[in-house]
Amino acid sequence: MIGDNAALPARCTFSRMWQPIGTESYDVGLELAVIVDGRVEWNLEPCRRVIGGWVHCHTHEAVPRRPTHWRLSQMPIAFGTD
């Protein structure tokens, strides 16, 4: 699910600050964000970095966008399961 700062203001918590891409670890559940047309859009589903890009933790599908920021996911994550 993709959210943006205009459509879901109640879910946009600035207490959990965004970090720049390039500072994350592999195999950690993260929320991803990208800046599009001057607004922040984020993926509320947990994702993880893999060699060659990003995948959704639960579906293992590739993330189609190139994220610019990340923060730790608060959703429970079970790697390797569907």
C-alpha cells in the first residue's frame, strides 16, 4: 500500500524520522519512501533490501520504485514465509 503525506496525515508520524537510502542494513523490515512531485510517498508494507534492489517482506515481490528514504517498520515481520 502506498501512502502520501496528503492522503494519510494521521499515519505520518514524524517521531520516527526517515533516514537516507544507503544507510540501511540488509534483511531488516523497513518502510520505504520516495519524493514524487515535491511530496513524500511511502510504502506502509514492510520491505527489505536485497542484492539488486528491494522486495516486500511478505510477498517477496520487487519494489517497483526507487526509494529515497527508509525507517524501521513497526509491523511484525516473518522472513521467508508467505
